[in-house]
Amino acid sequence: MNRPPLHVIGELMNHSYGRARKAWQARDIAGYQELAKLQTALGVSYLTLNIDGTRILPVTLQEMLEFLPQLIPAIQEVSSVPISFDNPDVAFHRECLKHYDPAKSIGRPILNSIAVSRHDIAAMIQLAKDHDMNVIVMASECLRPGGLHGPATSVEDILDTTRYFVAMLREQAGIGCDRIIVDPGLAPIASDTSGLINLCLDSIAALRADQNLQGIHISVGLSNFALGAPKSMQVALERAFLRLAMDAGMDFALANPEKNTVPLAQDAKLVRELSRILDEGRVRSGESAEDAGYRQLDALMDLWSDPN
């Protein structure tokens, strides 16, 4: 198959990273500008803006809303790369878009994200329509009977959720597949005992193969993949997964442009090893998903104990 090029959504303006946390704590506009300039120079297609709290940094919605009027124009002063606004609250997106000047950008901004668990989905879609935005759909959450929602557990769950939002975005906002980026979800391999990595890769391939979803874009949060792995192996593992995901049809990645946005070669040893490890996680006749998951984890531990 013809593999689409990779579009990187640079993630360094995210409080999971120390430089961004430091900039937030000092309300240091210049610090954010440096992160924007750095990622622009590295060739990213979009700049994530996620100033929400983390486990170690509490941030209130009101604090974010008070800072955005200064921050967004400052970022646009130093970069024409469009911004991906990342927050579950529609109030965050409204405030961002009050201060975002599309004329200073080389492409559409992104609304990250809509999901079945979000409040005010209709309001988010209206913002995307009014401000000519692309949209990230979190397909890792799916609808359940009775109006409930829960984690996707099958490729069909992810396809159904994608189709649901594709229809909604088309009908309510005139947004077609070419402006939709689907995130099927990516779990850390170190804690994957239920086949979630294989589910992600299988879903990427299924999304790419669906004739009714032609033109759709597919992304994951790449830095999730190697959480819990030995630090010396994390970047290489992310680049190995990137190769497998791009071969399956992924064309976007939320990633650290300083480290993990160049896939390893298809014949790289670590790519072959990772593929073998994930094959160990496939359920065999007569066994449970947990059996396969722990076999995958055992194979991963073998790799970590002997990375050469």
C-alpha cells in the first residue's frame, strides 16, 4: 500500500514536560514561545497546547482561562504553525478561539478532542464549524446500551465510534473525513496484559481499509507507548512502534519532535522483536486474553533483560 506521510503534532507545550511546567509556574510567556519556535524549527505540522493539570501540577480551569488571552497571541507571534487545542472542556476551546487569529496560521487549527464521554459535544462541533477546525475523535471510548459509554474492546467498537462521529460531524458541521483525525488509543506496552497494543494496530489497519472512511486521518499519543520501559529503551521502542503503526496506515502522531518522530527501518532488529512480542499477545486456541497478555509481557521482559 502507499503509505501516507507522517504529520507530527508537537507535544512539548504540555505540562507533562518539565519545560512546559516551569513556564506555567512562572507564567513565562517567553518560555512557551521558545517551545513553539523549537518545534516549528523541527518541522512539526501542528503545535499542541495543553496547559491542563497533571498528577504533580494542579491547574484550575479558571487559571487556564485567565492565561490564554496572553498566551495564544504570543505563540502566534513566533510561529505560523496551526495550534491543536487540547482540553476536554468546551470553555477552554471557546476562550482559545477568541484569541486565535487564523490569518496568522498556515492551516486549520485542531479541536482535540470529541469523545462519547465528553459534555457539550454539540457545542464543540459547533465551534469546529464556526472556526473552520479539524477535529480529533477519541475512538478508544465507545457507546454502550442505555446511553452508557466505556472503553473500546474490539476493532468493531472503534470502527462504530468513528462512523458515529463521522456522520455527526458531516451532518452538524459539514466536516468530512479529510478533516477528521481518529485516535484509537494507545496503552503503555509495559502494562498491556489485555491486547490493547494489538487492538490499536488492528484498528489502524481497519480504519485505513474501510472504503466508507476514505481520507480519514489516524493518530496516537506516541509517548504513551514506552511508559514504564527502561529509560534507555524508551525512544527506540517508540520509534519501533511508529514503524509498525505507519505500516498499518497511521499518518499522524502526537509526539515529541526532539526524540521519537522518525520511524525505525522496517528491517531494524527492534522492529522485528517488537512485532514478535506483540504476536505473543495474540490469543491462541483454548486460552484467555489474559494468558496471551502475560505471555506478551514475559516476552517483553526478556527483551528488557537482554536488549542486544
